[in-house]
Amino acid sequence: MAIFDDEPKKKARPHEIGQDLSLLSVGELSERIGILRDEIARLEAELTAKDNTKSAAEALFRRG
């Protein structure tokens, strides 16, 4: 907590692939795992959407 209200609050650094994890607490590691799992789910959803679009386009052009 900041001693004075006008002091900027410390921001949590985003996770960086390959960074040293030895300085993180168990709670911080668990939080990062959750964040990364959410990001994986988001990436997989986008991949599925793009695959569906690609399949629809391929089906459209195969009709002829």
C-alpha cells in the first residue's frame, strides 16, 4: 500500500514466457496459471472460429 495517496500503485507485471519464476509466491503462480488458462481458452475459441470460416469458404468454392 502506498504511504501517500499520490504515489502510484505498483502494477503487477504481466507474465513473460521464460521469465524466472523463483521469485513468485504460490499465490502469484496460481494467479498466472489462471490468466494463462483463460488466454489459452480465448486463443482456442479464435482458432475454432477461423477454422469454421475457412471450412465454410472451402465448401462454398467446392460447390461448382
